[in-house]
Amino acid sequence: MRPIHNRPLSLNMSTNKKLKDFEEQIRQCVKCGVCQAHCPAYRLSRREGDVARGKVALAASLLDGGVKLEERLEQNIGMCLLCGSCVNKCPNKVATPEIVAAIRREITDNKGLSLIGKSVSTVTGSRALMQAITKGGALFSPLVLKEVPKSSGLRLRFPMKRMEARTLPKLPLRNLFERVPEFTRGDKDKPVVGFFAGCSITYVYPVVGVAMVKILRLLGYSVHVPRKQKCCGVPALSSGAGTAVEELAENNIKAFGKYDESIIITACASCYGGIGEYYATMEHADKTLSDKVIDFSVFLEKHGVVDMLRAMKPWPERPRVTYHDPCHLKNHGITAAPRALLKALPNVDFVEMEGASLCCGLGGTFSVSHYDASRAIGAEKIPGLRDSGARKIATACPGCIIQLQDSINHAGLEVEAVHILELLEEALMAANTE
Amino acid sequence: MIDRQTVSRLEEIVGAANVSVAQSDRITHSYDATKEQFLPDVVVYAENTEQVRNIARLADSQKIPILPRGAGSGFTGGTLPVHGGIVLVLTRMNAIREIDSDNLIAVVEPGVITADLQREVEKQGLFYPPDPASKEFSTLGGNVAECAGGPRCVKYGVTKDFVLGLEVVTASGELIHTGGQTLKNVVGYDLTKLFVGSEGTLGIVTEITLKLVPKPEAKKTMLVQFETIEGAAGAVSEIIRSRIVPTTLEFLDATTIDCIRDISPIPLPPACRALLIIEVDGDPLLLEKQAQQILSVVQPMGVVDVRIAETPEESEEIWQVRRNVSPSLRKINPDKFNEDIVVPRSKVPDMIRALEKIAARYQVPIVNFGHAGDGNIHVNVMVDLRQEGMAATVEEVMAKIFTTAVGLKGSLSGEHGIGTSKARFLGMELNAATIGYLRGIKKAFDPHNILNPGKIFFEADTQPASVIEYEHEQET
């Protein structure tokens, strides 16, 4: 079967690597087994085929012809959240998520996209579609997917029977682009900052995006929120939709630059991993975008916001708040900046929770393809959260928020999952009106 | 090759979902940390003792090898299915059955991860000391099979010192119990000690009773840099002679220090040619005194620099120096031969000097670090096997290293075991009569040789073509 998308490759365009491009990386795995301690999928199944070492062994066998794309191999390769925890702790930094994504693309090339992959590449490739879907009411609802053009020939359907129990946020009627201008002029001596919002902030949590823009304006920056930005490509990467990733990367690289932005901020850890990291690892990588990407927490800490918060008078009523480390920040070493902000907030009583760095279980499209496993991984967060006594769990990734809130709802806890930016906006705006 | 009927029987025992002959599963259960690969015929995940018994009965009647497997993180080929057969995965038998704070014991299934047990007992103010570097992923079943050690063993001892009793499934599927829940027990032969370190060749451990100790109140970490390895070794002797037994006494030799100098969080000047990481634990008031005492006895030994951690973060920084070692070794060469010889504590400098000579003579880098407190040296021969003749050179280097260690009244392995990777050297340390006794024991426990066959005892057909069996040198 042919790949779904078919278009001529433009020269110099960033393209996905092939599995054989990882030959040297695969050889670097010394089979020590360290990844077992850090892989959320393995911690659940305790099957060697599900851990990074097993997947790398399968990749090696695929390359030397020792195994074919059989059912079990596809299951093993499916059991990966692309969180990167294994790479972080690997003595030789073997890039297992990239290897897994490459195998998923081989599976796609061989058999065509899975239904999930088809949905993802169609939906995330089209802003109009995303808009239509969210307007319809529920992002994951099978009803809204009827909006997908029939002309594509795809029978688009999320496997809802596996996800009946999923609790989802109520979707807003107006998305981020309808709430903030494309360009806001700031102080003359401050540079223009680009904001890459990503799908979840744009369509599910636009309030987070609004908070980001407000805070940047308050600090004096000019802000560019390009309307032409599309999905970062992580869900497509996760489901083996290689062509979609390449198209999205090309689109997003072009979407910025109009105002000569020297900084591109993300407030979604997955997007940070996508536009900040994955684009830079592609074949013929165009790094103009990746090189400028910075996580909001690092940016704000660097620009004096922690001190600004510390100088504020603590609120008399401060809810106890804990923090969840999104994998795509933790694995880039970003653990201190979000905590520094939370500790400094006058409206928050920060406590650490046990298991703060455990994966939430979302993992791109993993939670759609493996909802039960995803829920079980998410449930591991609950004991630590309960013991912390926190009323809110703050994080720095809207994907994690969706998943954390689902886990919390199933556990029957009275805890709200929020984005740090929401707490930050609350503090800064209150201070500004005083 | 296993026939379809046997696979069906296995499916009846553990359920079809827990049996696989898929090529992918055979591949992902074919290796361990030696990087060697041997395909099993079938992979079976067991969930309880009864299943293990039925699998053993079946395997024994059909003479099919059984390879008990935990995390597969061993360094000597202990879980490699060198004769095919059934890989029996025990990672899902991972219940902590009991933590008894009155009697200071824990009862666990073999698939419990070492560090998971440690975290659980520490919540109750208790302590399980053995701490192999793999503790975050290795299983207690694997620790028992290999008699794992770790840095803290200087003070507390190794795995065998903490195993009070075992439930074991024999080759014929019988269930036997060794030891018990008491510290004192002299009824019959001490089978517990026999099973610990038997590398899965005598039985399949399905339950382990472990001794616990009270958790030390506090600990103190120090890093001392020395001008020479003799200075560091002398310091170790002086510390022990002054009646202090530290929790850990880790050393790094000059070759190791050269590897990590650029990335070390703590400055390591060129004058530093050996270093010790010393940790003491216990009563916080006593610790302060002990730390001062240690400093005063090591001071005359050519000390370059001393650092005492005042906070947990500073202690972490010191341990980071040690943790930097393994990932840095690959800078030297791509292929690592990692051995864990042990010599009497006082012979550590002699061994290091001998290793330097071997490295110079054969022109191969040898990087040494490890547990100075108990003479357990991690010897890493770093080579590039793509170079012609290198495999043969490594073989010679290994033989030289082992001969030297045994000559110093040491041993081939302190904590990794023999498995397949050191089987050919067994005769260097044990004479023929001793090996004959070991073989006799194996035969008594496992007449059909189905339990992890091909391990400990040399077999030419499962070794690389070039290797030879080494004879005991002082054979009479």
C-alpha cells in the first residue's frame, strides 16, 4: 500500500530519518537495562519487548533481517509514549523515541496508516478542521470527525469504545486566535517574541495562551502569534504519519520570521519537544525555528520574573499546589525553572509530591491507541498526589493537564490540574490592579 | 526445537497470553548485559509458584532447558539461553509479601526490584543494604542468583549475608524450603547459602526471606584526592586499622580520573592520581567524630584535596563523580570488557600496578575503579574489536588479569558471577577436585541438566571459537 500523502519532495526540505540512519545509534545500546527503571510502559507491563532495550534489539534485528514486521513487534513498538525518559538515563543516550518513530513510519509505509494515524494526520494538518472540530464541541468525539472531508477517502474514526470512560475538558467556543491579535506591539527596547501555541492551547485551553500573551505584554515584549502555525507534529510522529510531520515542520518553520523574532516561546512541553528538538534532528534539518525555541518557564526565570514574584506580598489565602514534570521538559533538564516560579508565587503554597517526575501516561496518540495502559500509567500519579494534600496540580503542558485531570477524576480526588501560566497570570494581574 | 504440543501444555499452565514463540519475543529475551545473544525456543511469563512447578515438571520430562530470568541485567551471561529452551520470566512475580518490623525480615517474590524493596522498608525505618549499581532495575531473584554486592557491602555484607530462607522449585518440580525466618537455624545442611550465587543452575527461587537492619539515622560523604594509588590504598588500610568501618570506600584510579576530569562537577587537578569516596553512616553525633578521625589518619598519605559534604546536594555532587565514570569510558574505545576481580584489601595497590603493566605490555587501555574497602576492583579493558587480532589480545589480557588476581589470593569474581563469560577461567581458581564436587552437586540437584545449562562449567560449544579452557596452575 502506498503512503497516504504523495507529493514531490522539495530540495533542502527537512525530512524524517529512515531506520537505517540510526544504525550507529542502535549499535550504541550496551543492553545494560537501565531504561527498565525509567520507562513508563515497561513499569506497567514488565515485558522486555516494551522497554527501550527490547525495542532497540528489535530495531537491530529489523535492519539485519532477523525479524519482520510481525504482530508482536508492532505491539512492542506501539507500547512507547515517546517520552524520552529512557534517553535521559541511558549511558550512551541512544535515541529510542526517534528509533521507535522511524519503525512506526516503516510500518506505515508497509501497511498504510492506522485509523488513528489517518485521523491525526488529516486533523492536525488542517487548521480549518481543528477549528471545526473544537467548535463542534468535543475534540475526541466521533461525531465531529464527520466534519472530515469524505473526499480523502479515509474512514475516520477514533476507537471510542476503548475510551468511553475518558473524561475530557469542556471545550471553549472561541479559540486562541479569536482571543488574541496576531501581533501586539510592545516596548521599543524589547525584542519581538514569537509564541508557538500548539493545538491544545489554541483549541482546548486558549486561556493559557491568553495568559502567556498578557504576561509577555506586561513584561514589555512585542508578541507575534502567527495564524499560519499548525500542529507541531508530535501526534503525527507518534502515529507513524511521517509525511504529515514533514509538511507540518515545513509549514511551521515558514510561519515565523515575519517580525524577525529572535525567540520562539512554547508553553506546551510536547510542542517544545517537537519544534525545539525533533525538527533539529531531521535529515537536512532546517534549524532556523528550533534554534530559537525556549520553554516559557526558562524564559520567564531568565527575565527576572521569579524575583518580581518574590517581591510580592503573599496572599492570605493560598491553596496548596504541587507540580507534575512533563516528560518533554524533564528530559531536557527543565525541572528547576517551573519550580522556581511556583515557589515564588504569592498566591500559591508550593509542595513537592512523591512521583512528580512520573509520566502522566498521555504520550501523543498513545492514550488513544492504548487507553487502558495510558490510564494505568496515569493512575500511578495518584498516591503521591493524594499524600501531598495539594488542591491543585500545576504543570507546564496542556496535554498533561488533560490526562492528569482524567486520572484525578477517576480517582475521585478534589484536585484541579492547571497550567503554571494560569497561576502566574492570577498573581501578576492582581498585583497590577492594586 | 520445542514441539507444538509442549507449547500447548505451557499455554495450559500459564495461559496463552503468557507464552510466546513469536520471533520478536525470542529476540527480546535472547540477551543480557553481556550483549551476547542466543535465541530461546519459547518465552514464558509465570505469575505464581504453582505455575513454575508445572513448567519445571514439563521441562524435566522433556529435557528442555529452563532459563529463569529477571531484569536480564547480569554481566556474565547468567540468563542467556545458550542451549535454547524456555526463558522463564519472573518479573511479574513481584509482590512484597511481608515486611515484619518486629522480627526485622521481609518476604518477597523474586521479581521485586531491589530499590523498590529498599524504598518500602525505609518507609518503616528499616534498611536492606545490598546495593548493586543496577538496584533500580535488577530483581531480588537475580540478586540472589548472582549473590549481588555493591558499595555498601564493606560495612554490611553482600546478598548472601541477608538471605535467611528460600522457597525453591527444583528441577523435577518439587517445592523445597531452606532456612526460615530466624537468624539462628542449624537444621540440616545450609542449602540457603548453596542456592545464593548458584546462578539458576540448581533451582528456581520463588520466594525469598530477607534480613533487614534498622535504617541508619544519617550519613556523611567525603571525597579525598591522593597523589598516588599507594596513598589511597594506604588510607584504606589506615581507616580500617583505626577501627572505623565505613559504609562505602570507593576508589577511582588514575586512568579513570583522566576519563572524567573534563566533566567532573568537582575539580580534579592533574596531581590527583587516585581518589577515594568514603561514606560513613549511623548516629549523626558519632559521624562528625568519625569523619574527623578518618581525615586525620589519611592526611599523611599524600592527600591533594579533601571535601566533606555538608548537605545532601553536596553529597550528591560527590557521587556524581563516581556516576560519571561508566558513561565516560566509551570515549576511550567502543568495546568494554568489564570484570570484577577481588583481591585481599591490602593487595589492591599490587593489583593496580600489575594492571598498569598488563595495559602497557599489550597496549590496551585498562580503567580501574570499584570497591577498595573489600578489594573488589572493576577492571575495564577498553578496546576496539574491529581492530584485527584484538579479540585474541583481549583473551590473553583477561587470562593475565585473572592469573594475577588469583596469584594474590584473590578471586575471578566478587559479585558478577561466572556464567558463560568466565567459565573457561574457572580452573584457574578451583582445582579439579573442587570443580568435580561442584559438578556432583549440580548432578544431584538437576540430573537432566535442564536448569540454566551451560553456565559456570566450561562448555566448548557455547563459547566463541577462539577460547580455550584454562588449567589450574598449581595442579598437583
